Amino acid sequence: MFDRQDNAVPINRVWDVRNQTRFVEDIEMSNGNRMILWKIFRPQAYTAESKLRAVDQMELRTLKKMGYFLIDVDLATWNRLAESDRITFLKMKLGFYVVRLH
């Protein structure tokens, strides 16, 4: 995740008052723009039925409740893709979720 000045912006996983790092939740959205978070999960995050485990589901629900538009990606699937297919894959994932919003 990068801001408009191309500075890396980490997701705040642990709150620390002394920490001066700018986090994703500190970025203000304006003019009808929407921030899209791409969350990549390792294969261990999935059950045998290809569903996310409870802890990871809770993380997704929390981020969604905070108002973020979130798309999850399975790292194993991502790694199996040819380099030339990755952008198409992301566009398809994005298109699927945009259609679900309307």
C-alpha cells in the first residue's frame, strides 16, 4: 500500500500511542474515491474446504466494518499464475466484487 507521495503505508496491526507511523486507516478518502485493500492469505489460512479459517475471517470482517473495500487473494493461486496472467486475475477479482456491490 502506498500513499500519493509513494510512501509505504502499513496496516496497523497493533496500536501503539508512541508509534508515529502513518497507517492505512489514517488515509483520508475524498471526492468519491474508494480505497481497495488486497489481502493475500497463505495456504494455511484456508480449511480443507477452501474456506478462510475463523481468525482470518474475523480480520476481514473487522476491516470491512471499518469501511474498507477488501479483496482476498489466495497466495497459492497467485503463485501458480504466470506473470502475464496476474493483472488479468486481479482485474477479474475486482470486477467480480464490483458487480456484487451494485
